[in-house]
Amino acid sequence: MLDLKFIRENVALVRAGLKKRLDTTSLDEILELDEERRGKVIELEDLRHERKEAARTGKKDKESVEEGRDLRAMIRGLEEEVRNLDKQLEELLLQLPNIPHPSVPVGQGESDNIVVRSWGEWPRFDFSPLPHWQLGESLDIIDFDRGVKLSGTRFYVLKGLGARLQRALIAFMLDLHTREHGYQEIYPPFMVKRETMVGSGNLPKFADNLYHDEEDDLWFVPTAEVPLTNLHRDEIIPPGVLPIYYVAYTACFRREKMSAGKDTRGLKRGHQFDKVEMYKFTEPDSSDQELEKMVGNAEEVAQKLGLPYRILQLCTAELGFASSKSYDIEMWAPGCGEWLEVSSCSNCTDFQARRANIRYRATPDSRPQFVHTLNGSGLALPRVMIALMENYQQADGSIKVPEVLQDFVGAEVISR
């Protein structure tokens, strides 16, 4: 959430930020409500002062009693008006996205994202590489038909070494981030309360893409970012504790309202998928450097797996709602013949912290200020599965298992 005082004092900057994001939200209604509210507050303070003065004089005649009764009624009425204006302002502010960092390239869409660097060489095959859905079915490690039978379209079943490979990737990533990168592992709930979704920025704007249990008003997490953001909701973090690094595995649930016929084959888009998520709480002065470190942590996963990738800096129009600056990591999938996003790392500045009321003290005597929050996939499955299967396929239809996963999988090759 953007600070209302910041908006009021930087209207041109906020308008420009929204324009760069191609966001059509109007600031005028917010500014008008803010001005109306401030006027009501001044009026309310004057009435309270008048009532206080009347009480100080101690007059008890009939006229004074009636004036006091009228003052109380006017004060109650104004208090209700201010509460209603506060509610309207909050609803509008919750719809505003974060403002792009000055270093983010201005763009209209994904073609304006900038390739920052790349790593690895594309594999050379002396045969035509197959897409992962053919490999998975021929090896009997993915069952698409039974996934549809159980849950409908965009679901699948992993079997045997397919299920073991997915579990191996999750364990490998968690071990790497906790043992070498300094993250603390968290196993959060996969369902959260409404205020948890609001704190992370998913509600109210993205309600249509979330799965919701109406009876208990619980929401299935679209990413571990949601519960991790709220671990310190309504807290003041004491001096010397930041930065805090968390990493978590969760299943992720999204409606994924895709265009008809788009990405219908394979594992690329589904309503349920697994992901390992990195998360940081930092002081504002260090958040930019912490973002670069987070990208490096995600890159190391891809490098240890030996999978070619590239890093994109997202342009303003491609930023996520809460993000001020983001990088995507894309792996090359030779069977599909396309780049697949396996990670998005973002600095959300104090946007989520304001929504979730997460503050810190720099020193014991300093005033609390909002932390900066960062999140990044470390990495997201099943697209890593796609890249692995297609890059490590062999002429006989088998799949080599990367060396770093062999102990987890218990095999060097997945074959018929």
C-alpha cells in the first residue's frame, strides 16, 4: 500500500508511476476523499475543543445542557463520517499498485523486458528432442488422463520416478538455500485468513484468481509469499535482527484463467503446482543489494542443475502489483522450443509492510519504520521439471538425472 501522505506530497510522481505501469487507476477520487476527510477532522477537532471548553466552565443551565447535547450529537455524526471516509480511502488505496523503482526500464509489454545476462549452453542433440509430455508418458512417470479424471483439466499425476524427481528437486533446493545461502526453513499453512491475503497484496484486487473456502473464509495460498509476508504482521522487529531470510515449500493454488487453447499440453500451466519460495525482510537502505543477492541464490539452483537460463529485468508494464523492481529467470526447454519462467525475484519496498503493519527499530531509541520485503522463487516447479526432462533427454527416450539429484532420486537415469 502506498502511503497517503506520500501520495499527497508527490502527486505528479505517483501519476507518472501509474502511467508507466499502464495502470488506469485514477488518483483524483483518492485526493478528493483525502481533502474531504481532512476537512471533517478539523471540524471534529474544533467541536471537541468547544465541548471541552463548555465542560470547563461548568454551566448547568437548561440552555447549556441542550448545547452540550447538540455538540455530542454533532461529534458522533462527524466521527461516523470520518470512519466512512477512512473505509473508502482504504478500499481505494488497496487497489493502487506499487511505484516502479527509478532503474526499471519503461515499457509496454514483455518485448520491452531487458536480457541482463545468460548462462549455460543449449544442449546439442543428434536426434529431434521430444517435448516433456511425450517423454513423461512414454516413461510412465506422468499420467495426464488420470489427473483429468481426478480433478479436471490442468491437473496431472506424477508417478514413480517422476514423483521422486519432483520431491528430489524440492529437497535439493531447500537444502541449498538453508545450508549455503542462510535462509531459515518455514513450513507454513497452505490456507490462510482474509487479512493474510490483504497483507501480501493478493486481496482485494486478485480475488478472482484465488481459491476460497467460503464457510470458514479461508484462502488457498497462490504462493508461499503470502504466509511468509505475514509471519511478522503487526510486529515491531527489534534492533539488530534484520535482515531476516526465510525459505518455504508449498503447493500453490491458482485459477489460472487462461485463453482457450493456450498452453493446454503438459505441465506448463496448472491450477496446482509446487514451489520453493525465498523471502526477505530488510532495512530500506539494503533492499536493492538484497534483491541482487536473491537473484544470485536462484541462479545457483539452475547452475547446479546444469540448466541453461537467462535473466530478464522486467519493464514497468510487466511488474507485479506489489513489486517495485523485478527480475525473471527463464530456462530453455528444447523440446517445447521456448523459454520458461522458473523464478521471479522482486523488491516490494515498504508496499507489503504497510499493508501488514511490519516495522522495525534501527536502534532501541529510534522510532519504528516500515521494513522492506523481497520475494523470489527458488525455484518454481513444474517448469524446472520441464527444462530438466527436455535438456537431459537421450536418444533412447530416457532422461539423465543431474548429479546433484542422483542421491535424492536414487537413480542416475530414468528409463522405460
